[in-house]
Amino acid sequence: MADMTVSDARARLADVVDAARVGHDPVYLTRRGQRVAAVIDAEDLGRLIAAAEDLADIEAARAAREEIAEGEAVIPWAQVKADLGLA
């Protein structure tokens, strides 16, 4: 049940949800032969979002280290806390 049309999915929604939830494989919904959406398990989606956020944080840290290595001025921690109203 990897690909199915939107109209078929509408008619078999419970089966689609169960397939995604139990099998942990996405069910791709198609319209005119093109994939337009996917139904995935909610916990799988949560893990994907967390992994994407972690990857974005790693990339931001890498970019910051590159800026420091290139001589960009750093902002003192005390200033950051003050700007955020934490000091």
C-alpha cells in the first residue's frame, strides 16, 4: 500500500492510517499519477522533526565556528543574557 490515489485513500482512510501506524512505512497519496502527500505514523513524524531540528542546530553551530575562525567578532555571553532579559 505504498502508493494510492487520494480518492482511494478517502474511501479506505482507516486502512491507510493503520498501514502507516502499524507498518511504519509512509503511504503516499497520488493525484494524476503524482505524489501529493504522505500519511505517516505520528511518532515517526515526531522523530523526523526532532532529527531535522538537531541537524539545523549542528549546521548553525558549524557556521558560527567558521565565522569565529574567520575573525568575526564574538558577542560576550553577558551581552547575550542582557539582550534576552536574562541578566
